[in-house]
Amino acid sequence: MDAGFPLPRDHHYASDIQPGPSVIQAQPEKDTSPLRWWYRFTAPPPVPANASLHEREVARRGRITSATLLVVIILVLAVEPVGIFGPNKSLIAILLIPVILYLIALIFNRSGKIATAGVLTIIGMELGIILSILGPAFSGGFTTYTLPQYDMLVQAEFVAVTLLPPASVFLMVFLHSSIIALAVLYLPRSAEFAAVLATGTNEYGVFLRPLTLQIIVAVVTYLWVTSAYQALKRADRAEVIAELENRETERQQRELVLKQQLEEGIQQILNTHIQVANGDFSARTPLKQENVLWRIGYSLNNLLARLQSLNAAEDELQRARQETLRLAEAIRRAKQGYPMRLNRTGTHLDPLIMELMTGPGVSAPPVNPPANMALSFEQDDSSLRGIRDTRNLGGW
């Protein structure tokens, strides 16, 4: 007979304990930005807050690029009426060129290619500004009014230092300085601008103001952006350190729970072994399913149940041996003429005893005999001693 315990389908151990809420949640934070509708179509998809620093940086720069392009597109489209209603109709096509590049940049930005989107944005801005300046210059010559328009090139520097590596702003300064110098020196000049350049001091001032503006903007934006990047990196590192500390605390807590479960489980299993060693086969290990040693306790309880069943069968066999000797003695005495008085024994000999009780010369047993009532004849002391010795050797 197997008196084992059923194994439930759902069981948990200390190793299965799930960590508590993380400092960095696994789900993306809810976007409350007023431009969330624009980001949904033009920025990289939101990443979980527990994503890697690189993934989070790509998502952040993608949103900045998306917002920058939205502002730039709006500003360019705001200038379109000047070309539509003004005398310079070529301005319409000039302004459409950067808009097309901006739209292409948004496609790359959506796919996570932030650097490509930034380069296309800068190229669009450079083309729009340079073409809008060169058109009037070729038709009427370079004038003093045209020179301040080159100050708009700093817009590309702001975009470059924001969307590309910050050091790229110095490359933009070199490019813009070259464009300004070539335009001043080699573009057709109006009479008014030629008179300004006639004196050496004015020629020096023409180059000084736009170049100084380019350098100042480049240095200031570079310092500001690099400082902001460093602050972001420190914040990211602090967040990661906090997450690691939280995980380490949870790990220590799980190890503490596991240690307590091991100590409790080992003590309970030891107590059960002691009880069994003292002859108590009904002892069971009271381990709960949450304990890491529950499987061992479950197997031990199954084993003890089988041993208890085997011990009960051994007891029954020993009783049957005793009753067999008594029954044989009763039959021997009956052959000598003595009457047999038999009682049920509670063993597998009872069907034989019932048959003998219905035979001639057998006295019926009392109506309610005591449970421990023995056969009413003298026992062979040596046989009974042999039975007890056998029981002691075969018992647990």
C-alpha cells in the first residue's frame, strides 16, 4: 500500500521568489509631453526605463531631433509667403529643398538613425541659407545688407552641437568661416560694398564681426552641451547604481530567506529521523511548500508512509504466526479428546477458525468476547518465547 502525498501542480521555493518593485521600472513611463503626437510618428519608439544607457540615449536624441525638425519646418514654411507674394519667385523652390531634406531626416530619425537625420538636417539648413544669400548676390552683387545674413549660419551650429557629437560644431565653424571669406572675396560686389572695402580698416571689420560670432557661438554651445551630457551621464550612472544596490538588497534578502528555510527544514527533517529511530513510524516532516527542502520532505514522508505500512504488515504476520501455533496446539489437543474453544484473531486465519468453529466438538465463542481474549488452553512457553524472539528480530 502506497500512502504517499499528492504533489500539487503549483509550488514555490525560495529560489523562485520574485524581486520586488525595481527602482527602474520595466515599462515606459507615460508620455505627458505636448508633442507626444508628433513623437509618435517622427521619433524612435519609447524604450523601457530599464533599457540600456545607449538605448535611452538614442531615444532621447531622437526626440530632440524630432522637436528640432518640427520647429525648423515651421520656420521655413513661414517664409514661403515671401517667395509666393514677393518679386523673388525662386525663393519658393529654394525653401522647398530643405523641407524635402527635413522630411527625409524625419524618416531616418523614426528608424533610430539619429546621426543620419542630424546630417540631413544640417545640410538642409546650410543649403537653404546659402542659396537664399547667393541668389540676390549673383543678380545684384554683394551688398552690405547681404553680409549680416551670414549670421544665420549659426543656426546650423546650434543644430550640429545638439544632434551630432559636440566637437562637430568646430568643423561647422571652419566651414562657415570659409564660406564667408570666399563670398566676400570672390562674389560680385555692388558699388556700395566695393566702396566699403576700399579702405583697409573696413575690410578688416567686414571679416571680424561674422567670424567672431561663429567662434563665440561654437565655444559657448560646445561647453554648454558637453556639460549637459556629463550631467546626464552622472544621472544615468546614479540611476544604474541605485538599481544595482536595490537588486543586491533583494538578493541578500532572498539569500536570508533561503538560509532560514534551510535551517528550519534541516531541523524538521532531523526531528523526524529521531522520531523514526525511536520507533514512531507515524512521524512526518511538516515542511510547507514554500520551503526549499519541501521536495525532500515530501519524498521522506512517502518513504515513511511505506515503512509504516510495511511495519503494520509485519505486525500482522507476527500475530498470524502466533495464532497459527495456538491453532495447531488446539487441533492437537482436540485430537486427544479435549474440546476446542476458539475466538477470532483479526488475522487472515479467521476464515479457517470460522470453519473449525462449525465442526463437531467445538464450543461457540462468547457473544461479545474481549478483544484480547486468548485461546482457552495452556500455551507452550518455549514456542511463545521463540515467537517473541522472532518478532524482536523482524520488527523495527
